[in-house]
Amino acid sequence: MRDKAEGTFHEVKGKVKEIAGKITDNPKLEGKGKAEKIAGKVQEKVGQVKKVLGK
């Protein structure tokens, strides 16, 4: 459950960074946001798999 919650948190945080990067015309921040958003999605999926496997 923890992985899923943390994954969601990182996904949202990444989306905020991505939008901030677009608004401020900062491609580096936008890229970091996209990467964090993807990492969050992966972590969320790991949490779902662990739940299914009962770990």
C-alpha cells in the first residue's frame, strides 16, 4: 500500500514540476517533472503487484 501511495505522490509532484517548467519556459524542470511522473507511475504499479501477490 505504501508503494502505491508514494507512487501517486511522486506522480502528482512530477506533474506539478512539468507544468511549472512549461509555464516558466524551463525545459530542464519540465523534463525532471516528466521523469518523476513516470517513476511515480512505475512505483504505483509495483504497489499494485505487491498487493496482488500478498506481499
